[in-house]
Amino acid sequence: MTAQASIEIQNPLSLKQFIKLLQKLPPGRIAALPIEKLPNNIPADISEKIPMASRSAVDDLIMSANSFHLKRRMRDQESYGTEVVNALDKAKTASGSANLRVFKNKILLLVEMLQSAQRGTKKIGNDTFVKHITSINNLLIDVRSETINLLDSLSLLQRTKPANDADKKRLAESIYILKKETNSVGKILSEYYILRLKVLARAIHQKRKLIETREETTQMKQQELDDLQADLKEAQTLWNRTMKRKKTIDETKEVQQRIYDLVNEIKASEVVIAESDLILWLDAIVEASLNDDSKQRVTNSLRQARISLFYLLNKFCASQEASAIQIAKNPFIQVDPEKAIKFVLMSETFILNYFTKKKNTATAWLSGAAENKIVELDQLQKEILTELRKASKSMFKL
């Protein structure tokens, strides 16, 4: 193959580009394709997509290309080692992974759902959005794992010293591909964090509104409950127990029954805040806060969502404390008070455990940025615990 006959190709060809070239070029020009630019692992059935007159030339070219790539791979293995060879392979297959493709498609569907809801063409409830977001979250581990592999491969090739100018150019091409793909995945993740925050912020605000609308009714019932508890205490004084024993017993039973009914009514009217929801909301806020791009683009939404989440965390904590206090004040209610009081401590432990796990996983998927982000995680943890402790200090006094 002479230099004059060679066809100039700047970047390595994808399989699709290679097939298109073979379909257009005459047989005499196919041999002029630079074999170092041809894709690896060309499928055996490629001849079926090529004009009959070109098939012989294509077979010869593929044989030469396979031989070339095999020899170069063996040389790379000897010169740079297995890890570098794997990193070069990663650059060749960096785009178009199945996990990333599914991830993108699910995000596009989420966008369509949001647009339909905003236009009013389709009524979509929060539960549907949350279910879809949960399915996307299940892919995050794989996508982040892929990101880590890309970053590791990129870092390794950047540290590799090429043996000659040809390898220097090849390494530079692989580094460019890996950087491009890493940035692409980073943008996709950032877009998802923004979309997820917008959807879940609405769910957080709605949950807060629902709780607030029931506060007044609950407070009235709680006041009646407190009054009845005072009446019960009065009815059990030494005077009433000795002088009006039968009447006191009857009144006590009535008061106890009303107390029991009120406790159940208050319990039934409570808006349940599930730990799984708190984790889902925390993830949306924390991960959007850790991502520089999404944090800048949704500053106001992030701030409002955090305020509402702090409110819900306080309510979560307060509801556990209120239950424990109620049980402690009403020993005739058949629940183990020790277990209820111990459960109060779970509110703060829940937050501590969440951030401990988050820091452990973040160290992996944040890669080189982990150290700075861990500091940010620590700050978020302090803010949330401060809010919880303020509520606990004023409410839990047994």
C-alpha cells in the first residue's frame, strides 16, 4: 500500500462508518483504507452488506486489519501492560452502552411525562412520577459504576508515557474519546438530578401542605386529650377514691375510653411519613446539592425543597416523640413504653446512618472530587441534625 494510494482518515472508524465506506468505494480503493483506523472485531457477516464486486477486496482488508490489531495488541500488552490495554479497549467501546441507553430513555420518558402534565394533556399523579423515578434510581449504580470505569481508564491513559509518536497520537485519541464520554454521562446525570428534584420537591411540598391542613384539628383533639388526662388524675385523688368510689370508677372508665378513642382518632388522622420517602427525598436534595451543575441551575428549588424537608424531618421526629410521651402518660394503653421511648432515638440515628452510608458510596462514585464533596455532605448533615435537635429539645420532656 503506497502513501499515494492511502485514503486519509483522521479518526478511528466506527463499524457503521466503516460499512458505509465499503458500500461507496470501488474495489480498487478499498485496499487503500488505513488498517490502523479500521474498527476492531469486524463481524464475519459484514460481506452480506457489501456489493458482490467488493467482497474479495473487503475480505483481504479485514484479514490484514485483524492481523494488524492482534500484533499491536500484543505489543501494547508487552510495552504497557494489561491495564492500559483494557483502558484502550474501554475507549473503543465507551459510547452506546446498554445501561446508559436505558437510563437515557427513561429520562426522556420522564421529560415527556412532565411536559404532558404541564400542558394538561395527561393527568399524572405524584405516585406515578415517584414510581418512575424509583426505576431510574435503580439504574444509578450501574451508570455510576460505568462513570468510575471511564474516569479510571482516562486517568490511567493520561499517566501513560507513549513509546513513540504513533502511540502518542493513539493515546491522545483515546483520551479525547474518554473525556468526551465522561462529560456526556456527567451532563446526563446532572439533568436527571434537576428533573428528579423538581418532581420530588412537588411531592415534598404537597406532603407538608397535607400535614399543615390537619394540624388545627389535631391540636383541638390534643387539647381535649390533655384536659381528660387532667380530669383522670383528679378523679383518682385520695378523696374521690374513698368518698365517691363507685362514681369515680364509672367516671374513670368513661374518661379512659374517651382517651383511648381520642388517641386512636389522632393516630388515624396523622399523615404518615415513611422512612423510604425520607431517603428518596434526601437523595434528591443531597445529590443535587453535590452536583455543581445542577446546584447552580436549581438554587431556589433546592432551597425551598430543603426547607420543606427539614419541616418533614422535624415532624417525623416529633411524631415518634409524641407517641412515646402519650404512651408514658397512659400506662393502661397496651404498648410497651420502653420500646416506644427507645424509638425516639431512631430519628437522629436515621439521619446519622443515612449520611454514613452516603459518604461511603460517594467516595466511590465521586472519584477525585470525593474529598471536597464529603465536606459538603458533613455540612448538610450538621444542618439537618441542628433542625432535628431544636425540635427535640422543646418537645421531648418526660
